[in-house]
Amino acid sequence: MRSALRGSIAGVLIALASALACEAPDSDGPAVRNLVLVSIDTLRADHLSLYGYTRETSPVLDAFARGAVVFTRAISASNETIASHHALFQSVLPTRALSRAHRAPTLTTILRKGGWRTAAFTDGGPMSAQNGFARGFDVFDAGNEGLEHSLPKAIGWLDEVASGPEPFFLFVHAFDVHSPYDPGHPWDTRFFREYEGPITGATSETVLRGVRRLSEHEHRREPREVASDDRRKIGALYDGGIARADDLLGSLLARLDASDLRDVTAIAILSDHGEEFWDHGSVLHSHTLYQELLHVPLILRVPGWEERAGRVHPRVSLLDVTPTLLEILGQEAPAAVHGRSLVPLVHDGAETRRAFPSEGVSAGSYLQSVIQGRYKLIRRNHEPGAPVELYDLEDDPGERVDLATTLPDIRERLAELLDRKRLDDRSAISHPLDDPGQFDAQTRERLRALGYLE
């Protein structure tokens, strides 16, 4: 009797949660029940045709974006996968998100507690359960290697839950664009057909590691020189990976456009960080906080927002994603989040002047940057006494002219903003890659394939 009563109460609570989830933030629009979040790792915004790139790398996303809100100046909170995604899901800076003493609610745990069914399909390695990403997911599948493998599973799960009484949250993460840049045929030759040199997708990782002189991967004294055409080929392979990922995403977006899901499902598509292609003399990511690593795509399609579709130009942060999605679904964000909901900005153009901090906390280093208005300050706190860098992003979007000595007042004002967020004890940070021995054999092998381990 007591068991039956508990079951009845549980059923009522789930039904109530589902009903609350259907309350859209805009009373004039349809109800929003479900959420799909897609993260394409290592995708820099300015290599998408959607963001003005000269190559047509993203026709599927271009078409999707015509009915969505496109944030043109979204900034990641970090320059590498693990820190960026933990910051994204918790809406706190990486130093807080990775702190041993901090275990905040995440987007997933909040939704699961509210009655959502939750599932994640990732490519493992950094995005594995061992790195803390399974929290709150009913289904967590990290056994994939790209969208070709994960999307059929994700669509199968959608088919199972779409007609159920509970709302759902689906997270898909993929390394299709990440090095090694090996998209396969025909994407490997799509953007540089006439190339006849030695660079291939399979060898791109070795070449790039030689350029970076990473001690954990390469022991060269001097960086490897790469000829101009070889550099072009590497960029073309990366762009081919984007085009392949874009093409594969079409199957998921087509399923979400079906009549049973389109009018009740919000979709967010983003990347955790970008990639460097000799922009500042090096390649890959996780080593600097320049814009080629921090400027990321962020696209949001919400039922009832059709009249608001278009481009939003004020700067935003990936820390804003979780508060935004929670508000869309009628849920309250934790009080301690560092981000803020973008719903007022989208609905009313309610822009506020604020600072946008980012951090790099991997490979034993600690980097900070902050953008406020047109200016950006970068500081390397792991190097005592190291000079800061100051850039005017409006006049100098490529961050070529360091203004730290010529604009001391602005430099000091932004440095004070960073001082408020300075990490005094890096030992409080538990970055999983600091101790690779903790991983099981499958995770280590995936980390090696992606270039994280020797």
C-alpha cells in the first residue's frame, strides 16, 4: 500500500514537472518542453560561412540559422575542452567549476531534478564520465568517435522519448573538427583540390605538434617550419572537417524539424573553443587566450521566437547559456552563477555594460583575460611579473598591437577586474589531465587519438 502510494505521488510530481516545463517564457509563443544542446568541439566562429567565412563550410547550419538567433560575438570561458564544458554546464568560471571544494548544480542535474529525461552522446576522451560529465544524465554514452556514430544513437533515443509524458534534454558532443584534421573523402580535398604536397589528414597531428613544441608531445628545440602551401592544406583539412560535421548534423536537425518536436523543442548549437592557425605564431589550442580561441559560434532556436530570429551583436558569454536555457524551460538558475540569461537581450534588446572574463587552467598554467567594451586584457598569472597585453578589439580585432604601455589607465582598470577573480591557490583546481594515470585504457586511448597524451 505504502509502495503504491509512493508511486502515485511520484507520478503526480513528474506530471506536474512536465506541465511546468511546458510554460514558455513568452506567453504569445508555443510551449517549450524539450532541449537539445549540440557542442562541436574546436570550431572557431570565423570559419563558418554563417559567420562570414569565404568558404561555404556550413550550408546546413546556415539554413538552420535563418530561423534562429545567432550571437555574433559569443566568448568562451576557456581555451580547452574540459574547463570550457564544466564552466558551460555550471555557469561559473573554470577555476570555480574545477575546484575540488565546489560541486555546483549543473544544467543537467537541475533539469533531471525537475522531471526531464536526460541523455548525452559524446566522443569520450576529455568528455568522459571519468572527467565528471555524466552527472545528471540518465543515459551517458561516451563510446563514439564522431557524429557518424553518435547521431544515429541520439536520434534513436529521441524516437523513444518523444512521445513520452516527460520532457527531455539531449546533449551531443563531437570531435569531428578537432585535430587530427582527417575528415576523409570527399571533404579532405574539397577546399584545396590542386594541392600535391605531403600533408594528409593522418599526418596533420604530427606536423602541428612539431609546430607547437609541446613538451608532452614533442622534444624539438626549434618549432617545425611549415611551407605556405602546407599551411593552406592544413587549414583546408580543418575546413573539410567543418563541412563534414555540418553535413552530418542535417540528420539530427531533420528529426527535430518533425511535427512532434519542432514546436516544443529548443535547440542550442555552439562550440567550446576555437583553434589557432598561425594567427599568433602557433597552432592548436589551450595555450593562449586570443580571439581565435575564444570567439565561438552560438546559435539558439526557440519555438515562439521566430519574429526575433536574426543576429544579436552585443557580446555574450558561454557562461550565459545555462541561465538562458533554464529560463526558456521555466526553471530557476542557481543564485551563484556567473552568467546571466540572454532572454531579455533577445526579447527587448536589454544590453548591459559588463565584463567578460575567460581563463586557461590546463597544462599547469593559469591564464586570464577580460573584455570590457572595446578593450581586452590578457594576463599570464603563472609567470610572476610577466607583462600584460592590452588590445583594442574594434580597431585591432586580430590583436596585433599591444597597447599595455600606451593606455595605462585602461590597463590598470581591467587588471583590477582580473584581481577580483585571481586564483590564489592553483592547488585547489583539479584538472583531470594533470593526472592522466587515473584514466582507464579506453579513455587513455581516445585521449591519445585526439593528441592529449603521447
